[in-house]
Amino acid sequence: MARFAPAGNTLQPVVLDLGGITTRAGFAGDDVPALTFPSVVGQYEQVDGTLRQACELEVVGVKRWPNLKVQRLSFPRTPEMREEICEALYKHAFCKLGADPTEQPLLLSEPITMSMHCRLRTAELTFEGLGVPVLCIAKTSELSAISFGRTSALVLDVGGYESSAVAVIEGQTATCTVKSSRIAAASLALLLEKQLGAALASTCTAQQKGNQPSDSLSKLRREVRCAALLLTRNAF
């Protein structure tokens, strides 16, 4: 993995990308994120009775964890709750990276639809809540274009619960060109699960009519659900 080597004793900036379903974290200069975890806050009880953080789960789904009580970044009840969730995710990322937020610069990505008020609140949260020394907030569309070595590009972003398209011109997002849609990874995953589930059910009709065990059908359906969850998790 390539690693950025800062001049002198400067510490590597920490990069955080909070998505609607997963959060990615790592260091500037790395090819891929060092961490990927669900964008949820809460606890769950293991078989031995110990409590663990919900963001440590690989996949969070209602069918897999029916009794899991969590707060999701995608559906906060109030703006204050969203800030609490963001702060908890920031702290979890720094802890898992082994980084000190009071010593290392921070780069945050933000959606193209983020308002100036939300940006100011994010700055207050990171400076006052985390104590970061340096903060840079960049739009995801601009970061996507730069990652491909382009200063001008048409960027299509398929997120967990929202998709958007926007033009980046000379490194700046042209906000007047923003187009968004609620058709995103979650809806595509649901459609995939329904279509594959219907196809699998039709292929096993003969087996069910013969009063044979339907374990294979149940297994295939579980695999379809897992595939849908993975699509939702990795599609953005």
C-alpha cells in the first residue's frame, strides 16, 4: 500500500468519509481506506453477555439482528442527534486507527447538498469536540475527480439512500448542475433481492410440491439476502 511521507515530523492527516450506510477511515496517501464500518451508533449483547459497539459489526440488517437497537446516520430524528452520531463515529475511527485527534490534521468529505450551516456545525464539532488542530472539508464530487487525476469531470455518486450527478469544473463543484434521486444502492439491493427471490422460488416449486425438504430453498434465500446486503454496503 502506498503511503504518503510528510516533510519533517508532520503527522499524516486522517481522512474520514461518512456515508449513509458505511464509514471509511484511513490516512492521506493510502490507496484504500484502513477501516470500513457501519454508520450506526449503539450496542449489542453477545452470547457471553458482553456488550460491543454496533459500529464494529460487519453488516447491520434488521433480518440478521432483529433485536439490535441502534441510531443510523441515514435517519437521525433531529439535527442534534445527527451531530451526536457523527461525533461518536469520528471518535471510533480515531480510536481504531490509533490516532490522536488533538495532534493529527483531519480531512472530512461532505455531500454536495450539504449546507453552509451544516459545514459550520461540523467545524465546531471537530474543533471543540475532538480538538483537531487542522481541518479541511471537501465535497465528495471534487475528491472523486481529483482521485482520477482530473480537475474537470461529470461525477455520478451512487450512495446508500441517494444518488447524485454534478459537474466539477476546474476543481470546483458547479452547484447549479446538481441532480439527485432517491433511487440508490438500498433500493437497488431490495429490487435485486425480490427478483432473485422470485426466480429461486419458481425453480424450487417442483421440489416443494413433492413434499421434499425445502432447506435448499431457505439456504438460497439467505444467500440472496446476504448478497443484497453486501451490494448495499459496497455500492458507494
